[in-house]
Amino acid sequence: METGFMDRLLLAQTTIDYDVDRRSEEGLIGRLLASDRTRVVIVDNGLIAVPKRFGSATPAALDCTADPAAPRPDAEAPVGTVQLAAVGAADVRSEEHRPGALFVYLGLDREMGPSAQPVPYLALDITRAVDEPRNAAVGADHELGRSAVTFSQRALRDFDWVELRSFAPCASTRDAGLATSAVAICAWHSQQRFCPACGAPVRPALAGWAQACTNPADADRLLFPRIEPAVITAIVDDEERILLQHNTAWRERFYSVSAGFVEAGESLEHAVRREAHEEVGVELDEVCYLGSQPWPFPASIMLGFRAHARTAEVAVDHEEVAAARWFTREDLARAVASGEVELPGRASIARHMIENWYGAEIG
């Protein structure tokens, strides 16, 4: 494996100290909101708030909300950095007890210099705090008076909102890490609102990193996010060709590497070999681990491998995979340059696995 591979995985980077030991402190969120040092990252329906007009700096080609199976490539990647719209705690204190508002303690930014105090970061998910038609929030200041409009309502209008896969290629390591954590944990809270054991409503616990069942008979039950492991594999043959496939759910011309979820009771290596055999009919021998990347769409972790093909004949299943092709480095460079092939976006581990094999950036 080439050294530095993990350093290029945009969603796997962070400079934040998670400060896990403090999550169990009673009243931690309230104390952090009382501190003028605290900064707050805003999330709405899985989108990240960025300063107004900065959203246009993230390329439209990366807007993959309508096509989650195939993140769009960023051939027109922006120049420069897009920052999170991290607001001061004073701006959002009114939301602490608002029904539907969710706060999560993300941790500490300690990279502020030797004499500076670390900066605490919170995530605020406003998805369920805006309890009226969303277009009603625009212009509501004039009709109701600014004091009657909540922060969550104003936020819909005051910020631009971008998808994590659009944001990460434009962000600093710190902001990409904060955004990834915020999207991942908020998505879990949004999707799990009841105890899976008894069906009772749940409430946030451990500064947002867990849930507690509200059933009095089940009051000690703590629930934690469930992570779905998926293997993703760059398959290479004796001629150093890479096998890329086009899945039936994807756009025309979009190609990527083999991937699939790990089944219950299955090892990662077995999952790699099984997926290759099921999807493209290729038998593998050597399987080597490359690295991992969180993929909170909604709750996966991608475990990357490079594998050697023992057989080269391709036989796609025509159910999940429509086509698969072996590419030399020259073949792939020509296909990408001509538009014949689109590759995964720069936020994905798949893109970096392909470029790791290729030996340079492509496109």
C-alpha cells in the first residue's frame, strides 16, 4: 500500500479531540451553550450550513442528493476553501429546550496555538425544530417580527445548505471532520426515534452520542448508533489492469470498484471474495487491507481492500451489475478524458482507491 493513502480520504480526517470522557457529564450541553468560546455547526435534513453565497462555490456536479447510489464526479472542483457556518453559542441558546432541536457535543479543537484555550464544538440539528412549512420561514421576520422567529427558522434563509459529499472536497480537515461527525450522528437520531426493544420513545443521552429509552420498565437501556460495515475492493489482475463495474442503479457511464455490505457472521475477507464472485464472476486470491472511511449515507463505514484476481473472465449478474470492464492505466485515462467513463467523486474512498492504483489524480 502506498503511504499517505489514508491522508487523502476526505471523510476520514479530523483534527478534533472527541473528548469522550465528558459526554457523561450532567448538563454538559447547557454549560457549553453558556460559554462564549463554543461554536455550533448547523445541520438540516443531512445538509450542512455554510455562509450565504459560499454554497455556490461547491460545484453543482457534486450535488448527489437525487442520486445517492452514484455520487457525481467533480470535474469542475472549486478553487479555495468553503468554511462551515459555525455560529456562536449565544446565537442558539434559545434552541436548547425547543421541541425537536437536537444538540450533540462534537469535541474540542485544540489546534489554536499553545496559549489559546481549546474551542468546544456542538452540532445543532434543526430538522425537527422547524415545525411549519419551510417556505413560510422566508420573509417571516417582516410578518411576525424578528423576535417571534426562531433561530431554526431564520437559519433556513440565512445560510446556504450543501451536501456532505459536496462540502468535503472544499473544506479544511477540521471542518470536514466536524461535518462528517455531525451528519452521521444526526442522521441516526433522525431515523431512530423509538426503542427497537420495546417501541417506547427515546431521548438523547451522553451529549447526543447515545439514546435512552423512556420506558420506566426499561429505563437503564442505552442505545448506540448502529454502523453498517461495507467492503469496497480494487480488483487488479496479473497485467496490472483494474476491474471497474457499472451497476444497474447508476447513471450511464458511471463506473466504480466492487462494493457490498458484510453479512451477519461473515469476515471482511470473505465478504470481499463473495461480492466479487456474485457480481462479476471473478475469483480472488490475495486480499490486502487499504484503509477505511465513514460513509454516513446514512450509516456505513467503507472498509477498503486491494485484491488480486485469480481469474480474469468477467460474468456480471445483470441484476446488480450491468457491465464490468478491465482497464489499463492508459485505457482509463482516455475513457475519463473523453467522457466515456465517469468516476466517483473526490469525497469517496472509491475515487482514492482507483487513483492509488493509477498512481496519480485522474481528471
